[in-house]
Amino acid sequence: MRFTDQYGLVATVYGTTPGELRARDERQGQPLQRWIAVSEGSAVAAVGTWQRPDDRIFLHFVGEDRSAYSDLTDAVVDTLGRSVYVFAEARDGELVDALQTAGFDVELVEERFRVRFDDALEWLRGAWVPSGLSIHTADAVDEDRLFTLDNTLRQLTLGTDGWQGDRAWFHDELAESPPFDPSAYLVAVDNRTGDYAGLVRIWRNPTGPRFGFIGVVPQYRTTTIAGALLRRALLAASEWGYETFTTETSPSNPTIHKRMRRLGAESLGQFYQMVRNPPS
């Protein structure tokens, strides 16, 4: 069959049809750039881009010929002239080696855990809401102010500094995302000033609850509100019919990482956030 566009060439590398790949690209909601490695007239690998709200460009590689990833990365960096990022499972040594050959360095290490609700709730049994603060579900607070709080907290988090969220995307996440359950997406409010002090969210994924994020603005970090938020969210999520939830934490966060070990959490393996910088 004669090649007419990128979809006719690369769809098989993605394991789908040209029409479905085109529709998938359109659903991404942002302009997509793709580079394709071709050998003897057939696509053997490809890489596409995803721009996160923190302005980081993440790459998604496909294709069994991982030796092509280096040339693909060079083409991306030459075109964009900026740093690019990728996630990789640590246990996939072949992929990690291919990415390191392509010039990527490990920037952040995360470890994924499976945690029993009863163990986590026992750990948090003494958590309480401090005087002057209250906890509300995400569907009961002002969405614009919650968006601002989310941005503020992400900017203070390692790996997402510089985050500038998309307001429409944030609304869709709350209004149309099936994993959103307000019972475990909670916001702390200072009753004296009306300020939003922190948030926690646990996603109700089809595969089971996933702890997504917890953050408290700096002036409230000496209070017990973080533990109170987490305990209340875990209590709600424990009613969804699962005995465990998944979460990620970095070994560079010794307090939480050691706590996972002491809780007897099951390690599901580490993954890396890797970066390739352009030539200086």
C-alpha cells in the first residue's frame, strides 16, 4: 500500500490502526509532535511529545528497535532546543540503557508501593484537625481557589516545580474524570481567614485506589492538618471495596520512604524521571 501520511506509516508500531491512532492524537488535547525511525521503508520506532503544565516536555517512545531511540532523541532536541524528559521503569534495564545511551540522566527516583488501608489508618489513628481549621470535599469549595491552591502546592513539590495548570483541564478532571470521587479529594480551610491551607486526593481508579497527592502551604506545616487530611481521605477510600491502595514516594524523602517500609508496604518497583538537556 502506498504511504500517504504518518499514520499509515507508524500505526503498526503503536499496535493500532491509522484511524485509531489519529483519533488518539486528537484526544490528547494539545498539538502533538512525532518523530519516526524508518528502516527499509518501514517504521521501527517512534517518539511523541507531551507538554505538562509545568512546561516540561515528556517523550513517549514506542517500537522494539530501541537502538533507534538515540537518533530519535537527537532529532527532538535539535528541533526543540530544550530539555526533554521521560519516565522509565527501573526493572526495564534494556530501556534504561537505551535512554542513557541517548543522553538521558536520572533526575528523580520514585518507588511505587501497595499499602494496606488498615495499616495506614493505624499509623494515623492519632491525627486530628487542629483548632481553627476545617476539612471540606472538593465539590464543596470554590473551584477557582482550589485551582490556585493546586498550582501553588505543585510548584513547591520536587519534580513539578514551575507548574502552571490549565484551568479547563482542571475543571474536566473534577467534573468529568471517572476516577474523581469528592469523598477522598479534600481541602483544608482556615476558618479564621478563609484561606485554603492544603489538599489531599485519592483517585478511584478501576484498578483500585491510588493516592495521588497531599500538600500543605508552608505556614500550616507545623500543624497536624496534613495527617488529618490523609486520615479522612483514607477512611473514605477504604469504603470503596479494596483492602489496599497504591502510592509513590521518593527514597530522597527519608521520612515517608522509611515509613512505607515500617508499614510493611509491598514495593512494586522503582521508576525514574530522566532528563536530556540540549548542548550548552
